[in-house]
Amino acid sequence: METTSGTLDEALLRLHTSGPEFSGYLSNHGPMAVEAMVRNGQARTVHRWLDAYAHKLEDVPAPQTRITDANWQEALGDPSRVTDWTRHFTGQVAERPWRELLAEWWPRLLPGIAGAATHPVIRVGHAVRSLLTEGEDDARIAEFAHALGYWAARHLLLPATVHPTGSATPAEALSALPRIPERGVTPLDGYAQLPATPGWLSTTESLHIPDAPEAAREGLTALVRAATLNYADHGHGNGIMLVHAATAPNAVLRTLPALPRELWASSFAVAWAAASAITTLYAADTPRRAPDASMVTPDEVFARAVAHGNEHAIKFADTALDVAATSEDGDTRALSAALNAVELIDQEA
């Protein structure tokens, strides 16, 4: 990961002068995208990309009331309290190790993974990866607090409780998911359709969730792979929204090493529920061939995503490179999925 001249830290500090959303509900992807860019050898392009992106961002919302140990539950899931939440976690992480704070709050926040189309957990995953790989400093710790605050403010439960108790693999369960009858909806409207969608709950509960932590991590890794490859075939259902079926569980996977091992299995289960919901909402009904990636390297694929400029293309390419790094020699399907995102998002943008 390139750290020359503190590119990531500089970008994060720039971004912390803006709020986590703009235009009413759109997520500020800046912290996630710049972390992925620096991580994948594109640090030299970060500030130029940020110059173009930052014009759409908005000021930090005004604070309301201080969040305390006594009143935090009433503020959970209230987006108008996002600055209160950020201030709360900023204060907490100044007093306690960030891993300790994460271990306390992860079980509280995890059930609300669906909020803001899963962007908050994705932001947390990028923040944790930078802390694990590069160590602690003021900018990265501040980003961790901002990410947790955003998740707390956008905490949202799915409209059905999912208890996976089956024997299916992630690839099997993902391929068997139905589609909601009304397409092209917002996540909130789509989530509301899930309980009445025939086969959604039973298929989602068909997944096998192992109890052993290492087996749970292997299962979550398999889910990220399956969701990435599924995008290669079905991303044309919604090129932007379907990326989150892979990037959200990958954010959880990246966070596992910082969590107590007893939380790994439940983390896999919740990540799967989110991926299942997004797939059911946005995956195309029938497959379509993705672009051929047999003649390009992973670095070239990521460079194409950065050149494209869309934050979703960048973040999905970052996840696709994770999958490609563990693929068998000659298996370029994950890279094809990333090229598919560049192509599809270009058509939608």
C-alpha cells in the first residue's frame, strides 16, 4: 500500500470536512474510494480524483444533542443525529483502543447492516483495513470514528429476521435466490417487498453457517467470491446497486481479524442476509456474458476503474482484485466482473 507523502491521510482529512451524505441520501464514497486507490497502487491519482468528486459533497450537518451511554439506543438509526454519533465515537476512540470500541459496538451495529444500502459497513471495512495494514494515526482513527458514526445513524433492520440453518454453499444459495416482482426500486422500497417474495426467506435460510470461526471465515470468503462472480453474469440488472452484494460482505470479511472470534459466525450470517437482499432486489433475471479479462492484469483492471472515475466501479474493482488474488491460475472471472462494472456503470452514469 502506497503511503508516500501520507496521501491517504491527507485525503481523509480533506473528506472529514464534509458530511457522510449529499443530495438528501447519497453516500459520500470518498473515504472508501481513496483507501482502495491507495491500497491498489493509484495513490498518485487520489487528489485529482478527489478534486473532481468533492464538488458534490455537502457540509457536516449541525449537531443536536450529545449521545451518552444512557440515551444511545434512542438515537440509533436516526440520520439526523449523524454528527452527534461521529462526535460520540470520536470521543470514545480518544479514550479507548479502537479494537475494544469495535468489539463493543459491532454486535450492536451489525443487525442494521442494510442501512444506506450497506454503505456504512463498507466504510467501516475500509477504515479497519487501513488500521490493520498501516497502523494507527490520527487521520485513520478519525475515519474509523466517522465510519462507525455513519453506521449508527443509518442503522436499519431488514423487514424479516433471517436464521440460516441449511446446508447450501454461498454459490448454491445465491444462484437459487428469487427476484422481487417490482424492479428499479430504491433499497427501502425493495426491502419492503422481501417478506412477500416467494422463496426469498427459505432460500436465504438455506445457507450453511458453520460455528467454528475459521470455517465461518472460509464461508464468508466463499460468499464474497460467489457475489463477485454473480455480478459478472447478472450485473446488468442494476450495474451500480448490485456491486454492494459483494462489497458489503467483503467489508465484513476485512473486519473479522479485528473482531473477537466468537463474532465471526454471526457476522457471516448477517453479511449473507444483506447480500441476499441486494441480489434479490437488483440482479438480472437471466445471465449475460461479461467482458473477457484474459489479456489484462489485475493492476490494469483497477487502473481502468480509476480512469472511469465512478466510485462504485473503483470499490467493486477493489473487491474483485481480492477475489482474483485467491483464484486458481487462469481463472479471470473476477476480473471480468470488474470490467463488467466499468462497462455497465458507464452506461448508467
